[in-house]
Amino acid sequence: MAIVSGELRLFFIALLVAASVGCGPSQGTPDGGGMDGGTGCPGAEVSCGSICVDTSANLDHCGACDAACANGWFCVAGTCEPPLLLTTHQAANVVLGQPDFDTAVAGTTATSMDRPVDAYVQGGRLFIADRDNSRVLAYNSVPTTNGAAADNVFGQATFATNTAATTASGLDLAAAVAVNATGGFFVADQNNNRIVFRTSAPAVDGANADLAIGQPNLTASGAACTNSGLDRPKAVFAVGDKVIIADSANDRVLIWNSIPASDGVAADLVLGQVNFDTCGPNRNAGSAGVDTLNDPRGIWSDGTRLIVADTGNDRVLIWTSFPTSNGVGANVVIGQPDFTTIGNNLTQTGLSFPTGVASNGTQLAVSDANGNRVMIWNSFPTSNGAPADVVLGQNSFTTNATATSVTGLASPEGLFMSEQQLIVADRLNERVLIYNGQ
């Protein structure tokens, strides 16, 4: 794939957008000279059928007639490119939690972290689940300099404390963070067996949660396998009015079709189990299937598609339409060739303990923790065992070395992906990395 500089790429994208105003990407100007390889077409346009097109920017004729780009991609200088162009073994652009890319020291300050496991961006603000400090760090904007200080902390009264607590303002291992489009703020409070929710993301230190999902109140913490209970949840995602939780130790995913308005509201749907009252790896069947889960730890959805990191089965499951009934099976699996095979593999098609999933709607990113890498599919996989296109953290798809460097990773977990950036919680390196598109 040809690569152009970031500024030049943005220039070409701007030209594409400008050219598409008033006509679709497959349209062009009528060919006054007939189908003769460009005679009669203005400037650099060429004849494709009965129309003249600019093959440097036309989505349906990118680089040549009838060479169409995938849905959501751009045509840049005659080459189809994904919205976020990343390359194998690419260097990160910014590091948070450390002063530079070669340091990996845990800490409890506004500039340090202890086992960060998730990241989320909404409304221009960045939120990081700093798990072993039992807190969420909030940045008022996505930092552009190494070692930037957080602006606020949730789960602790100050940046200097990391006390575990079962209160409205406390946390006990912050395993994940999510914010929906209206600002609703969710944190997976792993050892308190709950998700805490605020109607708005906190803007001051030590703010209280409004309610608990998984508990009858904000001071309870017991685990349960019921329609309203949780056992060590490690992921939460919110899209529209839906709340989706990876109830990891119960080997299931729970779905609320609307955001709860009070403590302890029961879920509407369960995936990975037959019903709400049975829990166990792969439905206690001893083998994986299209409708089973084993220690799920990552979730992403756009309200239509649903993606779950089925961590214990070394695979990622994709539902192409949002589930509406209990226990419904997935449509596509990646990391394995089929729904009944399990086992870790360091290959372009395999996974080894995937812990996080993220998407910008076109591309898919998966953090493969034991592979010490992030795998990227430039288009949504539609077939089982589809190979990844790019790997970060390694220089090939068959290595898994840990490294504390600008290109290395050590057991990455949660991810956030937009059309401009990929943000990775690099857990064992005690940092969060930000990758900008090429």
C-alpha cells in the first residue's frame, strides 16, 4: 500500500470531500469524447464507461476504472486507504503514565499509573481506567505530549491515594471505563462486582456515582449469578440507551436495553448462557460453541454490530445484528477457524488471550495480551478466521516479545479507536500509548 504523509493525506481527503458535494462518489462529469481512454475528459480525469472521473480520489474508480474502495475507506492519491492508516510495528506518538517510551515504573500521581487497563474518549476528553490504583484518570483533552498530567480523578479523593473502597465515591480495581454520546459515565468496579454510573462524566476529584448496576446499593459488593448480579465484571460499553457488560467470572455478557434509573435493575438479555441463573465456562459443556463464552473481557458495539473478546477461548466473536434473545449465537469468529476450535496461536489468524476490542465503525482492533500485540483488521471481518492486516507491538505476526520502547508492548488490554487515533492501555508497561494515523 502506498503511504503519503499525514498532511498530504488530509489534503487529498479534503479534495475528495469537496469533489463529492453535489454528486455521489461513483459519479463524474459526462464523457464528451466517448470511451477512448480519456479523450474528451477535462484535465487529469479519465473515461470510465460514460463518465469522466478523477481516479486519484474517486471511491468507485480509485487508481483505475472499476477499482472500488471498501465501505468507509478513502481514495488517497489513487490508493484505497482505511480511515486510520496504521502500519506494522509502527511507533507510538505519545505516551502517558511515563516520562518517555523507555520507562516502565508504576506510581500514584497525576502523571503515573499502576496497571492501566482501558481508555475511552468522548466529548474531547480522555478517560483511563487505572486499575490497581482503583481510579479513573480524566484528561480534558487527548494529550499531545509525553507524560501529561491528568486533570481529574474518579474513585479517589486526590491523585496521591489508591485506597480500595465500596462507597459512592470509591472503587476497588477499576477494570474498564465507557462514556455514551450523552455523557453517561460507566466504570467497571471489578472487585466490588458492580458497574458504577453517573449521568455525566465527573469534572471534579472524588465525585460520587449516582447508582450501581449489579448491586442493590452503593455499599454492597457481593457476587451473584442472577439477572441483577455480577461477578468481577471487566468490561462495560454503552451505545445509545443500551448498556453491555462483560460479566467475566460468570462467563457471560449482560445487556440492558435502557440505562438503569436505580440501583440493582435486572438485565434484559444474557449471552453465553442459557438463562440468567446458570454460569460457567462454555455453558459448563467442556467445549466451545457458537453461543458460549469463557471469561469475556472486551466489548464494542455501534448499536447494530456487537463484538466480544472471548478471552478464555482465545477468540473474538462478532454478532452482525444486535442480539434480541437470550443465548443467541455469534455470526463470525476470528482468532479461530470455527466456533468449536480453541487454543492460542501466534499467527496472522490466531489470538492468544485477547482482552480488548475497539472499532471506528470501519476497522477493528484487538489487543492480544499474551501475544504482546494489537491486531488490526482494516475492514470488518465477515468470514471465520479472517487474517489481520496490521500488527502493533511486534515486527511480525509470529513473535510475542515484550518491550518497553516506542514500538513495543507488554500485555496490552483495553483500546479506543477513532478515525484519527488508536489508544492502547499497555498494562505491564504501566502506560497508555497513543498512535496517530500515518
